[in-house]
Amino acid sequence: MNMKKNVLCAVCLVLMTTACSTQNKSEENEVKAVRVTVTESVETEYHPILNYSGTAEANRKVNLASSLPGRIEKIYYKKGDFVAQGAKIVELSDEMLIQAQVENETIKKDYERLNRLKEKGSISLIDFDHTKAKYEASEAKVKMLKKNTTITAPFSGILVDIYVEEGENYSFVPSMSADLKIENGIVSLMQLNPLKVKIEVNEKELPLIHKGNEVKVVFDAYPEEKVIGKIHYISPVLSSVTRTSSVEVEIPNTSLKFKPGMFCRASLELPAEKGVFVPVNAIYRQPGTGEEFIFVVNDDNTVSRIPVKRGEMVKDQVHISEIAAGVRVVIDGKSKLDEGTLVEIVEE
């Protein structure tokens, strides 16, 4: 009898243990949902923006020199001075000019004398034509030497460099500029207002830009100051290496604070169009990588991880093209999620 009781107790104990074990396994197998906050993606009208990095350049630049070697007699301006168009910048030695002027006066007298004789019919046409040709050549020589004894400004600008000092003899030997370019001349003149910003535009974006388009320019040296310029030149050829076209943007520079060589960022606003936007805090960046995702809630309350690329910002909303409008997107709780995770929506 006692033996039967012991067997019965053992059987009961085994059944209870099995039941408890089954219950524990069932609880372990039950998936716990992650509590998240979601919102819906919305379609909004916005202006796409093309962004570029650029470099400032002088609107016009010229190295001025004489086509003949000679001694520098006088330089009328210092480096950094403003020079008005047509102003005399440099005066060179004029010994050759004086000699040519004396010769010209002598030939001029011969020409005038023979011209009077020609009118009277007292000289052959061949002799007159020969003297006339000598006189015209002498006049041209004087004009050429006058041009090469003074250097004047072809446009208004800043005298940025002087390569030869007063008293030195100018020759055609080239010099090295500050940016390691080979240059030749006596002085260098730049027009800095307006200023030119050069950017490189990808061939796919060329149909979107046109001459006259407004461009917003921000220099790294003055990050709080936005300058509005206009596209005034688009290169008709593309680089075979980068497949880009050089585009020049003209910007005002009345204070001359922006300098050639400065780095800047240029942005071009395109006509309005519609796109899907989500809150910027809905985007999750995977640690240790540059990859970004959003988590979309499916009908069965599981999530799908969607890779995205950020577009334009409108306040705290960011444009993405990977999903449609009206999709539930996770805002809070993203760090606990993975593909297929079950979620519990606590706020929408």
C-alpha cells in the first residue's frame, strides 16, 4: 500500500514538473514587443537645392607689360592701390621713342615737300609712293613706341603685384606667382568687384541650370553672410575626366572683403515640386558607418528597415524618396529595432 502511494506521488510530481516546464518554455517563446512612437510620412511642396563647393576668382585679371625691353622709369601706384581705367601705371624709358620721333619729323617734311611737287606734276609717282610708305611706317613706329613707353589700365581694378622695381630693366624673363604659376609682365591688375565664383557642375545637372539663375554663396571665412549672385557663364565643353562643366557665378564685392582663392559653398534653388518628408529624428544612423535607415511599421506591427538618403530640409522635416506618403515611421525606440522586430505603438 505504501509502495502504491509512493508511485502515485512520483507520477504526480513528474506531471507537475512537466507542466511547469511547458509553461516556462511557452513564456520564453512568447515574443516581447518593443514599445515605439511613430508618425506618418507626409507629402509636402518644396524647392530642391543643388549644392556645390567653389573657389573665388578675380572677375578680370591681366599681366601688363611692354612688348619691348626697357628700363622702368616710374611706377605711379603701390601694390593694393585702386587704379581707374585709363590711368597711367608705369612709365618706361623713352630713348627709342625720341629717336623715332626725330626720324618721323624728317620723313614728314620730305613727304610734305614731295606731296606739293606731286600736285604740280614735278615728281614721278613712284618716288612719291616710296616716300609716302616711309612716312606711314615711321608714324606706325612712333605709335608703337608710345604704347610701349607707358602702361595704362585697360579696366578699373586693384594693382595686386609688381614684378619689376623702378630703375630695373624689364625683359621677357618669366616669374613665379604666389600660387606657383609662371607669369610674365611688369604689374598685375585684377578686377575684384564684381567677383567670380567658379563651380563644377555634373553633366546630369546641367539641364537644370541656366544663365541668369540666382545662386546663394557663403564663404567659410564669413559663414553668417549670404551673398546672392547670378550665373553668367556655362562652359560649352565638359572635362573628360570628371564629366563636369565649369560654371561661373558673378557676385557683388563692393567691400572687397572676399578675396580670390577663398573657398565657398554655392547653392541653387530649383522650381517647387512635391516630395515625401519625415521628421529628421526618424532617421537612424548605424553606429560605425555612414549608412542611414528608417524603420517602417507594417500591418502586422513588425518593422522593415529601409535604407535612405537625406534630401532637402524644411524646418525639422527631411525629404526622402524611398517611401510613399502615409507610411508609419518609427521616431522613438529605433535603437532597439531590427528587421522584423515586433513593436507596440504607444503614441502616434
